[in-house]
Amino acid sequence: MKKVSCSFGWTLMVAIALWMVASVQLIEAQVQGHQEIRWMRVSSLHHWFSNGVVEIEYGRRSRSQLTTDQLDGLNWPGEYTLNKGVNVGKSLWIGTTNFKDPVTNQTYPYKVVSLGRLNLYIDSDVFPVEFKLIGKFPHPSVIVDGVKATERDIDDVVDEYNPNLPCDRMIYNRAHTSIGITITRRVYAFTQQYHDNYFIYEYEFVNTGIIDNKGTKMNPHPTLTGVVFHWQHRYGFAGESYQDQPPWAPTGASWGLNTINDAVGQDPSHTLPPPNNFRAVLSYYGPVSTEGTVDEDIGRPNPYNGKTMAGTCFAGVVVLHADKSSTDHSDDPKQPTTTRFMGSDKDAQTVNQYDAALMTLKYQYMTAGHPTQTHAEQIGKNQWGWPTGFANTWGGDPGGYAAAQGFGPYTMAPNDTIRIIFAEGVAGIMNDRALVNEIAQSWFKKTPPRGLNAYPLPPNAPTPTTTDRNEYKNWWVFTGKDSLFQTFRRAIENFKSGYSIPQPPPPPSKFMVQSGGKQITLTWEGPEAEAHPNFDGYEVYRSEGRTDTTFSKIFSCNKSNLTHTFVDRTARRGFNYYYYIVSKDDGTRNTVQPGVPLVSSKFYTMTNTPAYLTRLPGERLSDIRIVPNPWNIRSRSLYFGLDPTSQDRLVFYELPPYCVIRIYTETGDLIETINHTDGSGVEFWHSLTSSRQVVVSGVYIAYIEVTSDYYNDQGELVFKKGDNVFKKFIIIR
């Protein structure tokens, strides 16, 4: 068993002493230089990416409140609010040996360029050259009641489109570093439902010798020795527990004080049998000593009302490929050579690429090898993998500990290349909100759910039921580890296939939702989806009151009964409704669950503006009212509030559900035509002509004509097509 090496001798001891003296206080997290951000939020896993090649702690926004900003990114499932994220911060350190620095003209025994975890010095340590988001196709147009209603208009800022892209979205990132290594990063996001909770990162490192954004090359261009690429992944869990009122999170959960880190496949003693014989690090919520017993705190139940749990996600990274050398680009099963868990505050987290002592210490961490026991093993875990100790009392770092992986050492001659590829995923039972709530409520009530006589256990448990409520809760929480391993296996399968997993049809190109008096009408267009060779229709889903909740399927059609309209007549008055629509195939290409349709991502069409039942249609043409009448500019703020866009409005009440409103001047000139088609009894006019001119003072005539027969719920004809009425109103400016 390889142990952590501590034999750097007298030089290292002096270096550590000097660094500890220089690092008494923690350095504020920061980004220096111009940073650009792109989001990928079309799959169920949402994350932001930086042109600085790494996403550091507080890197997207300036440091403010720990409860809102420290957990930022890797939000899963994506339909829930941002506090479901598990990302705290990342780092990429690149080290080499015996490096003559072109800036100081000094030879350093160990040169380390540190991108993160706390600081990112753009145009000093890293020099972005190219940064863009590439899409396979544009996101759909989503409209609710005439207004744009999708978050993708804000966060899906695509720079270019490539219909041959193997994924839905890709981050392309290229940057030089002051060590002379140029980084190219490609990050792939997939929306096929069995592959939508991970990203694949392809890194290509080239010894170009370029040390700035001007293209300046080191002279002479050296061969780099002992090159190590080292990533740190700091995760935090239970962010939801900070947003609730009152907060119910244990101290330190937001920055990972109680995060437990584990590793598999790093050496023979930690290699799992197939199909889990991969190389990976993983992290999850660990019990906190102030929250009761270990068994009580697993999953982080809400102690106030028992409605949910916050600590059910598992996150981690699986290695897909690592070059053996710069001349042998086959996968090296011995990489990574380091899987040390790192203290998030104390383990050389500051940045200074000219501090010899600090860089020596960093390089030691980067090449420390594999500890005899993983972090999880040192804290303690039982035969099923559940923790037996408190994570927050282990070790001495107030920031907790994070998973780290070091690859190398490599020798890189000028223009040599090293490729390292891994997938990062998040999984667990959090995507089944109803199940999470049922487990938490049953646990607090100390009563099995649904009237059962015993607590039901998941299929991987040794028995189907138990009478122990902790065992019940913990078994379900730790199915998240199995789900994460399944995610790893699927990412490996995707990579080995050359990213040729079966693809669902693209989403509809347009999705429109219209509120109405008795129903909500949904229409869509999907020529691209319907051109897919296995296309087989659409499915519509709806939620009530909010988007971060369970959506229920309310409509489905196949290719044989294809339609582009659905009228939702089950909506209740007084409630807000949100929708999404997916395209589906015939299930013949599903390799995971044959026969089950592959569907487009719901995040392409999920609405963020509510639809609702509006005012009911009127009953008689004589009841139609125009308000206000007269409209007086001196009283405009009294009519519809202080919003300037609403103050020029006039409203037609008690209208037929389907009619045309033609507005004339007193002399008979037609100035505007309004087609009222939403089925309600109300329509607004912003006192503009058809050429968008503001009308002047005067008397106006509205001619309202019924355009479709309308029957009430009793089957009585209320309005007949062609019925009409004239109404007069006055505008004073």
C-alpha cells in the first residue's frame, strides 16, 4: 500500500516553516482580471464556467453571504432553486521541477501555477485566449401570454451552433499559463435522460512555451520535467437548509466542513469488482456532532416540520482517460497517482507563483500519492458504507476537507501534449422529491409510510423491510452512492462510444401558452423534432404554484394522432400554472430501458412565467364595459398603478370569449383591430394605433363582433357568430 510521502527533507521543512509564517491569515477569495462566464443549463445538472479554465470559490460573484454564495453551481436537479447546488470551489494546479522562470530569471526547484481554489489571477497566471459556448441547435422560443418566458433567454448565451456536435452544449476554453503550458478545455453536456446529470471534461495540455496573452514564448523553449496536473473538488451539501426559515443547517455545511470524501480504484485494495472497477473520487454529506447521533443526522432531516431532507446528494469525478506519457497516449490505469484529500483552508490554498516555499509545499501535496486509508475510512464507515463517525470533528481544518486528484509526473518536450479526461456528476434521491419528503416525514413521525406495518427498504438492501427508522432513512439516502456509480458507468459508456449514445428528437422550436377565461391553451411548433427518424409525438407536463416542484404529465400524443395544440381545462381558478413540453421518440433506440421513449430536455421549454384562468366571458353584449371611460391623462396613475407601461391602458370587460374589436375615430377612421382569442372576458388596449402612434383626445367608437359561437356549461347558446355591438368612449390628453 502506498502511503503519503513526507520525505522532502530539510529543504521541505524549511519551506513549510516559512510558508506557515507567511500564511497566518486566510486570503479573501477573488478573481483578478477580466473574467467571462457561461452557463450550461439545458440538462438536469446546471453549472457555470469561467474563461479562467477553473471555477473557484466565490468566483462568479463577489464574496457576500456564505448562505447564498458559497454553494454556487452543480445545481441538481435543475428545476429546483439554486440552493440545491453542491459546488463550493475548484482548483487546477500545474507543477514542474527545476524551472527557470522567465520573469524572475530564478530557477525554482518546484514551479506551480495555481488556478484556484480561492484565487484566480487572470492575465497574470492564466491568459484566456478563446472562450465560447457552442450549441447543437438554438433553444426554443417560449411565450406565455405574449411575454418571453424561459430562463434560457438569459443563461443559454450560445456563441455558435454546430449541428454535428455530439452533445447538446459544449464549453470550449483555451488559455495560456505562465508556466508555458497551454490548456484547451472542452466540457460536454448531454440531455438524453440517462446521461443528463454529468459533464465530461476533456483537457489537452500542450507545452507551447507561451507565457502570456501576447504569444510570447520562453527562450529557450524548455523541456518540462516532473509535470503534474492536480485538481481539487470542494463540495458542500445541505444548502437548502440555509434558505429555510428558520435555518436548520449544521455549522459549516455550506463550505464543506462536514463533507466526507472517498476514493475507489486508486490501488488494488480499493479497486471494486466489475462493473464498478473504475477510478473515481466521491463526496457526500457527513454527520455533524451537534446534530444528535450519527444515524440521526445522515441525510440531514429537517428538525422543525419534518418536510424534507437536504443531505441526500452524492457528487464526484470518474477518470475516463489519462495519457501514459507525452509519447504514449493510451490510457494509464495507474493514473491518477495522487488521491489525497486536502484541507480546504490550511493545505497551501493561497496563491503566489514566485514564492519558492509555497510552491514546494504545493508540489508535495500534488505528488503525495494515495493515503493508506481514504478520508471516509479514517472517519469510519460500516459494512454498507454509512459513516460511523462525525465528519466535523475529524482533522483540524476549519474548512473541512476536499477530494483531490494528481496526474503525472510527465516529461513534456516542446510541443508535447498530455490529455486527461474525466466526468463529474451528481446523483441521489433528490430528483424524487415526493420520495424524499415521504422518508423524512415517516422518520420524524416514527411511523412507516402509507399505512405499512414496516419501513420499506430499497432493492439493494439485504431485507425488503425494517422496523428501524434510522436504517430505513439511511438505506434510502445511501442509494445515492449507487446512483452516482451508475452515473459514472454511463459516462464511461458514453466516452467509449465516441459520444455516440442515442439522441432524442430535438425539442419543439416554439412553445406558446395562453391564459384564458375557462381554459389555458398550449400550442407548439416542431418541424425539426418531427424530422427526427424515430420521432413519435409530444408530452406536456404541468406544475401548480411553482417550478421547483413535481410536474405531472397532462397530455401525450403519438405520431399517429399528432397535434400541435392542447387545451388545459383542468386548471383551477386562482392558481398559477407552469408547463413544459418534450418531444419523444418511439423507444426503439433506448439501450437502457428498451421501449421507453427518449425525450428532449424539459429545461428547453419550461416556463418561468405563470399562466392562469383569467376573467370569465360575459353573458350579454350589452354588459360590455370600457374602463376607464373617460380616460384622463391627469388621473392615469390612478387607473392601473405606477407602472408606466400600464398607465395608458383601457380595458374591455364582459367580452365574448372570441371576438374582434375594431376601434374607430368619431369620423369613422379605423385606427386599430384587436383579435380577442384567449377565451376570457377581458382585453387590454394601450391606446395606440395600428402604426404604434399614441391616440389624441377625442371620442372613439369600439365595434365588437362575435367571431365564434359560444355555449355555456349548460349547452345554451350565449353568443352567436356575427352578433355585434357598438360602444363609445372618450380619451382626454
